[in-house]
Amino acid sequence: MINATREDNIRRIISMEDRALKCYRCPELQRCVRKPNLGKGDLEPEAVFVFESANNFNEDIDNLLQLRKNISTAYGINKIYHTFLVRCQPKACPAITNLSCYGEDAKLIDKDYKCILTNSLCDGVPIRPTDTQIVSCLSYTIEEIAILNPNYIFLFGERVGDFLLKSWGVFADKEVPYILQYEDNNIFVVDYEEKFDESYCNEVKALLKS
Ligand code: SF4
Ligand code: SF4
């Protein structure tokens, strides 16, 4: 990983996001999202959080702020960026039964987030992505982390840890939570974000001393 200025980071992140916004690797996901979820936060971050995909928990700004506060307090980290392993949010939905008259790849959600099948706001339920969807989207996250090159990387969920660590050639095979070093980065592989309250944060911090 290389050191770069904030301007370099902005330019390279925008280039990566442009490609993600035009990406058609997962048509089954794209038909029910307006656009991929892009990373947000400080572009010279001390820490990058990686969530598996957008969900009801991490889309709630209060939950996100509390999570950032817990980690800022525990580790003295203030500059934080968060992103997703799979950018187009997978959803479960009974409305997707017969798409023959629309075509399998047709966009089902309009600019106002209304479903063209039900004529009401999309009420698909966020679900976890498949392994295939993770593999399809993985390159964007690897590129994003390489650009931002943070000191701390928090991988939320065993699958996030598993896929990213293997992509870096690291085979940890440990029970979460655990911490390891990769190049100059401290990598925290922890449970899903829903579990990361103050007490869990302290439990993970204690691993640093053990
Ligand atoms: S409500 Fe419509 S747009 Fe939303 S997930 Fe279901 S089929 Fe897709
Ligand atoms: S989930 Fe990722 S790989 Fe799949 S279409 Fe969206 S941006 Fe592309």
C-alpha cells in the first residue's frame, strides 16, 4: 500500500466509484436498488469499517454514530470511513414472482423508490449477500482499502473477514473477535455491527493487551 495525498485519494476513489456506478455484474441485485451504496467518511481515514452490505442497522444514522463513538472512545480514532463488501443491497421480496413480462434484468424500482410491480414504496427486506455476490463485488473494496490505506481496518462479520483476508493472502482461521497485522494495518475481525456495543468494544480492545 502506498502513501498518497488527500487529493490523490479523492481522485482515485471517484474513479473507483464511477466504475461501481456503471457495474452490471449482479443484475438480480441491481433491478431492486436505485444505485450501489458507496463508501462515506473521511478520505484520509485512520480507520475503515467494512460492513457486509447495507442493512436496517447500519442504514440508521443513530446506530452508525453510536458505533463510531464507541470505537473513537475506545481507540482514540476520529477519522473514520465506512464501506460495504457488497454495494447493491440484497433484498428478499415476495413481489418478485413472475418477471416474464418485464424481462429478468428490468429495473423494478423508480427514482422515487417506488416498485413498478406494486406501485408502492419498495418494501424488500435486506438479506445477507451470497458468496457469488461477495466475490463479484470484492475487487472494489480491496481497491478502496488500498487507496485509503488506514492504520485500522474493522471487518464486521466473519464472512467479511474471511473473504477480505483471503484476498490479501492471509489465512487466519480463528474465532471472531481477533486482531492481526497485515502490512502496516491493524485488522480487527469482529462480529456483525449489531453486536458492537460499548461492552463488546471493550472486549475487543482487551485483545490488544493479551
Ligand atoms: S418491492 Fe419491488 S423493487 Fe422492492 S424488492 Fe420487491 S420487487 Fe424489488
Ligand atoms: S453488488 Fe457490486 S459487483 Fe454486484 S452489481 Fe453492485 S456494484 Fe457491481
